[in-house]
Amino acid sequence: MSLIENEQVKLLAANIDRASSAFIIAGFVTPVVALSYQFPTSPPVTIWAVAFSLIWLVVEIGLHLAARRVLRRLKA
């Protein structure tokens, strides 16, 4: 694998990991912070709201693991 291909693999992994960061901020951290500060616009705590946030968290973990798997394609 050439240096160019290695850089392309690293770029792909970095982009996937940034997407995973966006998922955890948008879907998990933001609702938790809104609930902890009791903002008037925060959604009510229901089983669906918790499940929705947990789904975002699981997707984030999946994207992060996908980025790690992409990095395994790097060659010395």
C-alpha cells in the first residue's frame, strides 16, 4: 500500500470518527445536559426519550468501531 493510500485510509477513519462525535453530542450529550439544567425546552423524560438517546449512543459506538476497523487496513 502506498503512502497516498495510507493517507486516504486515515482520512476516511478520521471522518467516520468525527461523525461519531457529532452523533454523541447531538443525540446523547445535548439531551442529558438539557435535562440536567431543566431547560424549559427540554423534552419530558419518558421511556421513548431515553431509548432515543441510547440509540444515538449505540450508533456513535458503532461508528467509532467502524473507524477503528478502517485503520486496520493501514500497511507499513
